[in-house]
Amino acid sequence: MQGYRYLDDTAILRLDAEKCIGCGNCLEVCPHRLFTLNDGKARITDGNACMECGACARNCPVEALFVNPDDGCGCAHYIINSWLARVLNKQSNGCGC
Amino acid sequence: MARLATRLSWRDRLGTIAVRSGLRRNSYLMVPGLYCLGEPDGNSPVLVTGNYKLSVDTVRQELAGHHLWLLVVDTRGINVWCAGGKGTFSAAEVAYQVQNSGLAQLVNHRQLILPQLSANGVRAGELKKLCGFLGRFGPILATDLPEYLRRGEADEAMRSVTFRLSERAVLIPVEICLLWKKLLLASLLFFLLSGISPEFFTVEAALRRGTTLALANAAAIFAGAIATPLLLPWLPFRQFWLKGAVLGLLAGLIFVTVAGEGLARLELLALLLWIGGCASYLAMCFTGSTPYTSLSGVAKEMRRGLPFQIGTALLALLLWLAAPFF
Ligand code: SF4
Ligand code: SF4
């Protein structure tokens, strides 16, 4: 994504090349275009640009992809609420968006 | 079956303004189901979208002159992107609406065009099994739909998410309006705190110093919730709390220079810290609206940003309270 760069070595995105069958779904859905297909296997080109949306993992037919499964839309309110919930031992009430 | 107009009425436009400004946030929805755009027949394409009315309004406006079916699924009035993440925009929900609307009897083909940004919720491969329709992902933006329909496929540009100035700008009013309640409460507190003086409580001081503090808040909001989103790609640092802190301290410096006459040193320092800390917090909250910040990254920067913000706020408050006694 031109002009934007977030933190390096932080996003959780893993590809198990063993399992990959080269269907190309991840190439299609990734909104940051982070995959290529070489010799029938997907490859991550720039894992640091991943925003953990989970689209690739959701559409991989063989579970070759793993993305940080913590859902919520990546907003600060959501994280504060979930931290508070952990401290207070209560159910988090999401982020309200 | 309901036919949707491809031009927005004045009511639609008012509604859009209301949602965009945060007045109506969680209740702007449409009844889910199948709708027509133009005069679709058995060969017309079927587009799928969520029942957030803004999504539907954008889609139908972009497709003026086209004849097609619009399947609106129940995402509880949330936009496609967040709904996918929350699991409401799912293959099961799409399949349910397909069956419920009797789509199979209305069209000869078996294809659905889904918004690409619903891919975090919809496993397209499951749709075939669930409802007999093949799910394909269309472009990210509704503006690209006509081009996509003409070509039958999306190119790389249509599949890449963007965050242009205009896309950032429309997010600002909501962010600010969500702050109203907190602001009102804070202002009340500020007036009370500002009145504390060696003579116990002075109404004159409460009004004078309280107003200064309220104005400082406006400066913080301007730096953190307006300038940060607008200037985002050009600000130094990758972490949002730092971007906000930089702009906040800058705004704070300008503020104390312009509005600092007659204030004590401690008060000036308090204002500077307060504006810097608040702007940092507001900028950090904006991560939730961008399409490139990962949840892991936001959590990481919050572990650094929150202590800074809480620290500056407490220190500012302390200095502000102490100032009349020196
Ligand atoms: S999680 Fe989203 S951004 Fe990250 S690689 Fe997968 S599709 Fe791309
Ligand atoms: S979606 Fe899964 S199987 Fe298909 S190319 Fe990507 S990693 Fe490989």
C-alpha cells in the first residue's frame, strides 16, 4: 500500500507451504496483494504489510494459512475493552462499531 | 420485489449526512432480501452486499443504467468490512438470503458477485455446497463495479485497498462526534477543577481557567482527530500514538503562544502536556479506521502509547491544580 507502512515483525501471518495446493484464492482476496504463486505454491511477498484481516486464511481450502485469529476490527477501543475485561474478569463488550 | 432507485433522494442524502457525522451510527440499516436495480432478467448478474444503508446507497448510485439483482444480506447494519470481521457477513448468511429470496427461480445462472472486502467473513468455496451458487469476489470499491461488470474480472488496482485523502476525510466527523459525551463530561470536570484555589473555590477562576482548558481540548482534537488523519502518510513515525504526540506538542506550542497570556509557567506546561497526550490518544484511536493497521500492531503500540498518554494527562492535571498555589 503506497505511502503507508505499519510496524515490522508484528503481524501474525504464517503460510504452511507443505499444505498449500496453489489454488490462488489468497492471491485474489488479499487487499494488500501480499502473495505470489511460484511452481504451484503460494509465497508471502511482504508479511510486514499484513493487516491481519484474515481474508486469505478464511478462503484457503486446506488451512495452509494462519492469521492472528483475534477478531475485532483492530481498533483501540476494542483492545482497551478486552484488556479491561481481562482485568475485571468480565466479558468484553467489543468496540461498539 | 422492491426496485431501488439509482439516484438518491433528499432523504437518503440527509441520512448519509447523519451517519457520517455520527448522529445515527448503529441504526442505519435496510431490510435484508433481494432487490432489483433497473429491470433485471434471468441473465442479469447478482451482486451481494451488507444491509448497512450507506453500502447499498453507494452501490445503487454507481450502477445507474445497469440492470441487475442486489442481494442484501443481514449484517445488522454494519459495513461490509467490519461485518466480515465480526462474522455476520458469512457464507451461511449469504446462502440463507439466497434461499429465502428464491433467487434460484429468478435467474438462469448460478453466480454471485461478492464485495472483495467481505472475504474476511465469507468463505466463497462454501457457498456452492450451501446454496448451489458460485461465489466470486468483485472489486473493493463500488465505483469499480461498472468496469468490473464490463470486463468480467478485477485487475490488481481494483483489488488493492487504498486510503486516499478523501477516504480519510470522510471518517473524521464520526470520530469527533463519538467524543461529544466524553467532552461534555470532561468540560464539567475542568470547570470544577479549575476553580480550586487558595480561597477554596473561585467561580471567576473556574470560568476563566475552565474556558482555557476547554479551548486546549479543541486544539487537541484538531491535532489528533483532524490533522492526524488528513496528514497521515506524511507524518513522521509509524506508530499512531507518536504521530499524534508530535502534532499534539506542536499544536500545544502554538496554543500556549497564542492563548497563554497571563498564565503561569506551570499552567503553560500543563496545557502543553495535556494537548500532547490527548492528541496522541485520539490519533491512536484512529488506527481502528485505517485499512492497514493489524490488531497485533495496534496492541503493541498501545502498550507504549497508553502509559505516555495517562502519564502526561496526570502530570498535566497535577500542574494545573498546583498552579494557583504558587
Ligand atoms: S490477513 Fe489480509 S492483509 Fe494479511 S495476508 Fe491475509 S488477506 Fe492479506
Ligand atoms: S489459498 Fe491456501 S492453498 Fe490456495 S494458494 Fe493460498 S495458501 Fe495455497
